[in-house]
Amino acid sequence: MDVPAASHSPADSVSVEITVASSEEMRALGRRLAALVRAGDLVMLSGELGAGKTTLTRGLGEGLNVRGAVTSPTFVIARVHPSLGDGPPLVHVDAYRLSGGLEEMEDLDLDVSLPESVVVVEWGEGKVEELTEERLQVRIHRTLGTAGATADGSGAPDADEVRHVTVTGIGPRWQAVDVAALAR
């Protein structure tokens, strides 16, 4: 996969690498991520089909205590999950079918939702970086040649499929956040 050139320097980013061995561990990672994000945060997820992007987002939704089952928004493009408590809503976007850049994303009004929500965009690289200078980039890599999506179509990692997850906080907002806590 081609990755656009980063618009940040290593000095304004922090990273952690995490090994995830099962779908439950991926969900747990999402729940830990919920403790770090706040309203106004953009989380960009990338990885092969079946890598576990939606499973991670499901755990994030659990951690944020949002309403509704977090499922892949592939055919509806975006879903809003309101908070059941005091936390921010979760906006879950799947940009896989969107061919354009920010112009096409503008139709979704993500810039309006961003200040009050946690916005998660699957397949957002090269499409949503202009929304904010500060974002969390999550790259999920699985060994090629292993099985793809599960039989139920969830794309969740099988128990025997190891994922390598790199979480990079970009911009000043993430300098004060202990992203290494995600590995604990």
C-alpha cells in the first residue's frame, strides 16, 4: 500500500508498537485507547482487509460507553454512536469506498463533528489529514498469506493471527499523552 508523505516531523510525534494475538486483545487495545482520547480527536486506522480495524473500534466504543453496536460502516460510510454517559460520541467512518480526498469527506461534515466527538476513520490516509494537524495514526499489520476476514465478515483477527499495531500520536496534543500505556 502506498502511504502519503507525512506532514509532521519525528519531533512532534510519539509512537508505540504493540503485538496483538487475538480479537479479544484487539478489543482490549481499543478499550485502553478510549482512556487516552477525548472530544476533538481524530483517529486514523489503516491496515489490510481483515486486519482488525473494526474490532479495535468496537473496543474503543465499549471503552467510551457509546450506544449501539459498533460494526463496519462500509455501506453507510459513517455511523454516529452517542455517548451513554458524560463522554464524547463516537463517529465511525469507513472511507474505503470513497475515491476522493477531503472534498468527498466534507460531504460527511466531519469537520463539524470533530470538535465534539472522537472521530475514527478507517482507510483515511490521504483523505482526512487536512481535518486537523493533531491526530492519532493506528497502523495494523498482519502477516500476508494468513486468512483474511472471518466467516462472519467481521474482519476480526482469528485467535492464531498475530497483528503488529503501530500507534503514532501526531502533533502537540499527543506530546503530553503516554501512548506507551497502550502496550501495558
